[in-house]
Amino acid sequence: MPKMGESVAEATILKWLKKEGDKIEMDEPVLEIATDKVDSEVPSPAAGILSKRMFEEGQVVKVGQVIATIAAEGESAVSETPKAQAASPAVMPAPAPSSNGKSQVQHAPVVASHISEPLAKSSSSGKFYSPLVRTIAKQEGVSMAELEMIPGSGANSRVTKNDLLKHIETRKSPGHIPAPAHAPAMQQAPAPAYSAPAVSTSGNTEIIEMDRMRKLIADHMVMSKQTSPHVTSFVEADVTNLVQWRDKMKSVFEKRDGEKLTFTPLFIEALIKAIKDFPMINCSVDGTKIILKKDINIGMAAALPSGNLIVPVIRNADRLNLLGLVKSVNDLAGRARANKLSPDEIQGGTYTLTNVGTFGNVMGTPIINQPQVAIMATGAIRKKPAVIETPQGDAIGIRHFMFLSHSYDHRVVDGALGGSFVRRVADYLEQWDVNRTL
């Protein structure tokens, strides 16, 4: 299993593209995998015959584990390779003789045997378990009764992948008493202080199962709200000069560079300038430590045709001129819609921009993209009557206005910093030079 990004430790096999015995060329896709970040294909590192597949579709594989063997043409295929290490039964250590001649049991981690029967999507108590959680539980020998005892940190106290992995690590520690196969109800974890309201499915309704990406988005959004105390500041900006400049230059960009000039790279340029003015907005939080990021990597939220959301990242955005930003924005947005982004292109962001004005919204209260500490939403640009101050006196004119919404983590970003930052972004947009050339 190849490493699909610095923070990715495992992946789920979605689909095998080759069967055992099939001939494979070098760099030919062999299987499709899914990580918490993105779906991608795994190419073959060599040419030959696919002699053995170690894992089946739906199984979770750690980075670095062997997922298949490829034999050179003419070599005998491997036939007795085990399907997966997780499927082998546990081996308990033999009693070690003590100094007094009596045997004593060594304190080794207790590993449960593989559970062959499938786990249900929901338990008798009504708790829902995602396919990924059920797959890991099956591989690690976690019974449904044991799953019921794990406190969940997800939406509606749902058990997430991280909850299950922490539980598995805990039960491997010396002295841990494993849960019985059929734990009585009194041994279950106490109910949370809140519970989701009952939802009626009677009447004229349709039940739609969330797809994998929507489940990941849901867990990430709930986690962000639970992690960061959100505060949102709003500023209304007069972007008349910006609008007039873009109207004048968009045909020039398209004819000269073959690129469409949208407002997004213009907003990103103003963000970059403001981040340089207020570098403490470009950080993350690790416990009581503030991790100040020297690189400026701007994430840009993009809506997919499926209705889901993905955030490709422009790395070292401060090193690009405006044309470079235009090309990067158009390239990432186009490949995002075509589902052709690599895992590295959707991680490592230090600040995120979401353009809610694309959908005609005048403002929004965006949720922070963890582990960042701030995110900005740009609203729709609308014409409004405004008072214009001139040396000859005040006058009423038609101007272009938009709202900027800045959500930030109040653990480390106070109102002074959060409010000053969004005001500075608005200043840069308002002061746009209508005579600017490229």
C-alpha cells in the first residue's frame, strides 16, 4: 500500500481492477483505493502476472502492507500466501518457568481472534456503524457487544474510525480485561448527556444512505465544531474598482493566456497580503502550543457535481503572481470536478477561502477546516446605492458591494485579530488599482 500523503496511514480497497492470473503492464492501474482525503488508483510497480491478492474489496490496509504479489512471466505463482495478517488466529505465549520452578503467565498483549460473521449496520440499541468501522472491527476481532461499549465522538455519539482505533490500542495494553463476547446491558458505556431526536420514517419519505465522502464531511464538520469555539466577524466591502478592472481584463486574459479570470484568484491575492500583515492567523493549535506556519497554502472550497465538497490547496501561494494564481485556481477547480486530484493536492492548507457568492448567497458562517484556525467566506457582489464623498460634497451613486465573513478559532484568535484581519482583506479589495497591468 503506497503512502498517499503525509497524514494518511491507511486506505480502503474499493475495487480490484485485475484478477489473479491477469497479465499486468508497468504503471497499469491494479486497484482503486479510498483514503480519508481522496479516491485514487494504484499503478503496478512492475510488469508480470498478478499471482496473489492479499486483501479483498472493502478491507482497510495500512500504508506499507503488501496488498498483492506480482510474478514475472514464467515464475510460479504464490499460492499459499495468507489473505491478511489480521485474519490469522491469535497465538498466546507459552507459560514461562519462574525461578521457583512453577510456570507463570507472561503479560503479553491480548489479541482477539478474527470474527468471521459480518457485523450489522446498526445494533439492537439503534446505534449506526459505518462500513469502515465495521470492516476494522471485523479484522481486529471486535464484537458488536464490544462496539456498543465504545463511547463515540462522532455525530449523535457515533463511533468513528479514530474512536475504534484508540479502543483497539487500549485493549492491547498489559492488564486490560477484554470485553466478553455477550456483554450484558449494564456493562455498556453510559448514555451521552444528549441524544438525537427520534426521526419518523413513516408517511411519504425516502431514505437515502450517505455516500462515503458525505460521511467523512459530516464527521469532519462535527469534529471542527467540537474542537474550536467559532466566532464570525463580518465586513461589507465596496469592490467597485475590482469589478470594473475584471470586466476590462477578463477578455485580455482569455485571449492572451487562454485562462478565464474569475474573482477567486483576486480574493486569494488580497488574502495573501493580509496574512503577511497578520501572520498569527496562519497557524494551528496543538494542545497548548501554537504552530505558526511560515508557508502560505491557501485552500479553496470547491463544490462537486455530486453535491459534495472538496478543498484543493494552492501551495506557497504567496510565491505566485496573479497570473500564476489564476492558472492554479482554474486547474485545481477543473480537476476537482473531474475527480482527478491527487491526495497531496487536498492537504497541507494553512488558510481556506470559500466563495458562497457563487450560489447567490450574500454571506455565510463557514466552519473552520481543521487543523486551521480561520476561514473566510466571500458573498455575492451586488449593486447598491451608496453615499460617495467628493471634494464638491456628498453624492448618491451606484456601487458594487459584497460581504466578507470571517470565522475563527477563539482559543487563539481574539476579536481584535479576527476583526482586523477581515477588515484588512476588505481594504485591499477596495483599494484595487483600476489601471493595473500585467
